[in-house]
Amino acid sequence: MHLLPLTLLLFSSYNAVQAGTQHENETCSRGNNRLQAGTYQFWSECNSVTFCNEDGICKPKGCRRDDFPFGYAQNSHSIPDKCPRGQFCPDEADLCQDLLPVGSPCQLNRDDQCEGPPNFRELADDTGRGLNVNGSVCLNNVCMWANATLGTNCTVENTPYTAYGVGGEFIDIVSRGNCHIGLYCDSAQKLCLQNKLLGDSCTADKECDSWNCLTSGVCGVAAATPHHFGIYVYILVALGIFGAMAGTLAGLFITHRKQREQEREKRAQYWREQNAFHQNLQQMRETARASILSLPNNNGGSARSTMYSRENSDEMNTPILQNAAPKSSGLRHYMGDDGSSDYDDGVVMQSGRKNNDGRF
């Protein structure tokens, strides 16, 4: 199959899947073998791994054309062999046959069924476009060689294929001839003409040396030509990559800085709250201390000095009385400073029994 669009190839694969349904050893009719309309895909009543023999029975295929034929499992041991050099596998895939000489009938688009010319290396298509096989072509179901020269008569074959695109169904006409490589067979004049160069007017792909006639009616570059860009494109791409990296890093830095500022503000707020709480506690301690020191027994000095001064004056100036009224408790007010482990000036006076002389 030569130069068919991808949509057509996909449609052909779909028809291959829709092969016959008869299995091995089931009956079939060779009269129903045909090429599907629009795709020209070979079809028979047998499934994809069998063919209809002369007795009308589906039998396993005896040869194959493809490296990975449709219908077989990947590790299947029933896949038939490919034909050796000098033979071909027909569309029915029943068995390998010898190559056909010039003028022999051949199947549609099966250039590989025809025997090559002696100078096949000179005539063979090495462009990969499928113009011929080893210098041989099958045109109008007849084997011939692709050796027609410039200005000589040629044979042309126009095959309309049904294809599908974005706009729906359309007809794709594949035109082939037996002209030498670098020439094309003009359908109107039936003469071999020189291929046209880039920018020349054209009406079909086969007229262009690049095999690509644009919709504008001029020959364009080959569809398989790789695109080469100027150095400025690579520079712009490199700058774009580095710019994107720098922008990403800058965005991450700004984002993390904002997060750090938020966390710092939270810690500062927490410290202010704790500091205010500490100051409130300090004020409460100072207020409590001032209240304790303002008691009557604590005026004019510390609790310790007041107690000793009073005891000394009482002992020196007051006579000892055995039956005197008992003194009040010797406990005195005191306070402790939360800020240190030492007690304040106040002391604890334990009450006790008086001696006979009136002393504790």
C-alpha cells in the first residue's frame, strides 16, 4: 500500500478486524473472496488465521507477509513463516509462490509479487515512499518494470480510496506509474515528465519531487522533513527556562518570608502577653507586700526589730509578776519574697511556757 493517509490506514485496520467469522474446518465459499470497497482490503469468509481452500474449507494459513500478523497471540506457535527470497505470500496467505515475470497478472498494489529487472538496483525506490519494489510495479493487475524514461509512454493507475478526516468522508486518489525514479506519469498525456521542484505549480503529490503538493497548488517540502530552528529559538527557550526557574525560586522565597514574618509576629505577640501577665503578677505581689507592711504591728520598722525592742523594754521596766495575765501569742506576722529563697525580716516566734521568773 503506497502513500495512503493515516485515516485510510486506520480504516483498513478496522476492516481487518472485521474479517470473516468461519473458523478452522468450517465451510466457506471462495466466490465470496473480494477486496472491500473503499479500502481494497482483502476479505474472505474465514477468520484472520485461516483461508478458504479449493474444497471450501477454512484451513490454517500457510504463509504471512507481516512480521506481526493480525489475529495471532504474541507467543503463538502456529504463526506461519514468511516466504523466502524469490517467493511471495498472496493475499489469501495459503502458501508461498514464485515471483511472477513481467506481464503476469498480479493482485492490487502487490509490487512484491513481480520479478525484479536485471538492473533493479538502479530502478529500485530508495526514498521509502513505496513507488516500486526492487524496480517492479503492479499496475492495473499486471506486472511491469518501473523503467519508462523521460518523454516516453507510460502506464498509470489511479485508485480511489475512501478516507475519513475532520471534515468527514472524502476520496483520496492514489496515482502510480511505471516511470523511472525522478519522473512521474502524467495521467492526461500518458508521458513520463520530470518531477517538479519546490515552489513549482502542481495538481498532485506525484508531480513534486518532495511528493507534497500543497493546497495552494505549489510543491512544498516533504512532509517527513524535520524542522530546523534558528539559534535564537534555542536562546529564547534557554532564557525562558532560566526565567521560569528564577521566578519559581523568587516566588518560593517571598512565600516563605511571609510565613516567617507571620510566625515571628505570633511569637512576639505571645511574648507581649506573657510579659504583661508577669507584670500583673509583680504588681499583685507588690500590692500584697504593701498591705502586709501596713498592719499595726509592722509600723516603724521590721517585725523582727519591733519584737525584740518591745521584749527588752518590758523585761527591763516591768516587774516580774507570778500571777500576771498571760501574754498574747508570740506569733508574729512575716512574709516571704517570691523573688528569693530567703524569708523576709519577719520571724516566727513560737509560744512556750513561762519560767518561774516570767521568761519564756
